Amino acid sequence: MLREVAAVVEAEAQAGDGSAAVGGALERIAAACPGTLAVAVRPAALAPPGVPFGPAPEGSRPPASGGEVPEGDGQPAARAALPDDGPGPEAYGQAYRELSLNEDVELPLASVGKLLLLAEVAMSVDGGILDPDEPVRVHDDDYCGGSGLLLGLSARTWTVGDLALMTAAVSDNTATNALLRRIGLDRVNAAGAALGLTRTRLLDRIREPRGPEHPATFAIGTAGELAGLAALVAGPAGWQVLMREWMLANTDHGLVPALLGHDPEGGRVACKTGTDDGIRTDVGLMGPLAYAVLAGGPPGSDQDLVRAVRLTGVLIAAAATR
């Protein structure tokens, strides 16, 4: 299958317009996927083709508010100004439209759902509602197995900014729970709704293991809404810059960018991944494109899901470098 996808990419480069071939390759990848593959691509207006998303310029990080912020969920969700007339499909061409599959299907997200929490934290920091240097003590019930570092570290108090970076960089489940307890589930979902995420939402905190008395999964959402969120993150506002910096720190490039060449500067892809039994998800920015690839299947299908997401990444990379 990889040779077949590579042949499609090569033919596209030679012909100059291989959108139909790309769409056909995506359909073949989806047919070999043991569950549901959902793919969406949007234009990310910040960078022209071939330009990586590098670190933010010096001095562009949003300043701390410097004020005391009360514990709990009393603060309103931050709001970001959205453009009234963003680019439509004509702005990114037929090939990008061909990279669309099951965009509106709701699927479990695993740790990709942490993007909603990070977005609310970034907007609150930018808006002066939340101080990134505010200390947050990790409670006993915040600790959670799975991904992360805090289970092996002795410190019990970290700043909001520390917890956000660990959530983004190593998908730290304990950091996520501590940050989510500080912000509040309802506030995170309200912020997501303000950004246009009406079907993408958090259902619970992170739990390892997750029992029958708990919500079935941490978060659910659609590829279309998540690609839209990634496209929005490419903007120049303070919260967008901060969010992009966190996503650039992600250490897991094992899904959509896995089959691409070595990225020595770490600036080609800014993303967040999600992994659970029967779930592989990846949402991010690659050159001029914002993407979301969600794959969900039966327990034990993980290797086939990984393969589907990685092969889809080859097609996205071909479109991003056109």
C-alpha cells in the first residue's frame, strides 16, 4: 500500500493535478482500515507552501496577567475573535477537497481532546483571565497512568504554564487532570463552542482505567471541526502563537508525519496526537495546511489504524508541498 500511495504522489507531482488520484488513494486507504477513517484538511493562512511553523518571534508570547485568579470554575470561558469571511474551498483547490472523508462523523478522540483544554488556557492567558505563573497543586486523584512524566516526578506544585506544556509535549495525563480541575470541564466546552466546535467536546477527565460507571470516553469530535480549530491556531493572535508553541513541542510524530523525512529543526509539524485501544488520532499544522485525521476501530486493531493514519499523512504531505 505504501508503494501505491508513493506512486500516486509521484504521478501527482509530474502531472501537476492529481486530485482525483489522491482521492482514490484515500479511498483505498479507508477501505483497508478496520474501522472508520475520518480526514479533513483546511488552509492555514499563516505560512506559504514550504515554510515551516517555527517558534514564535521574541517578545510575542502573551504576558502574564499578574493578578490573583480564584480557584475553581468561576471565570467565564475566554472568547476569540473569529473572522466573518474566512477562505472558502476555492482558496485551497480541488486537491484539498479530495482529502476529505467522513468529516462530520463523531469519533472518540483520545488525547486529541486535550486541544480544547489547551485552547481555553491559551485564550485565558492572552485575555488576562489566567496567569500562566499561577501555581497549581497536583491532588492525589489527579494522578493517572498512561502517558506523561508527572507520575515519576516528586514535585507536587507546578504552574499553569508548566502543566499546559506537559499536556502538549508528552500528553501528560496527570497534568491534564490538574489543569482541567483548575479550569473546569464546562468552561472548556463553552470555549470550544465559541470557536465553532459544536460536536467536539470533552466528556470527562482522563481515567486509567475507565470503568462502566464513567463516561465511555474522554472526548469525542469530528475531523471537520478539528481541522477548523487547527486552521484557526495558525493565526497571529497571542493565544494562537502560544497554542502553536505548545503544539510544536509535541514529542509524538508517530502518526501523520511518521513516514515523512527527518525534521531536524522540529518546525515542520505542530500537532497533537491521541492513542487508546482502537483509537488513533492526529490534528495539526503542516506547512500551509491544517489537518485532522481520526481513526477508530475495534479493540486490537491498533496497528491497522496506525497504518491508515500514516498513509493518509503521505497524501497530506504531498498536498502541503505542492
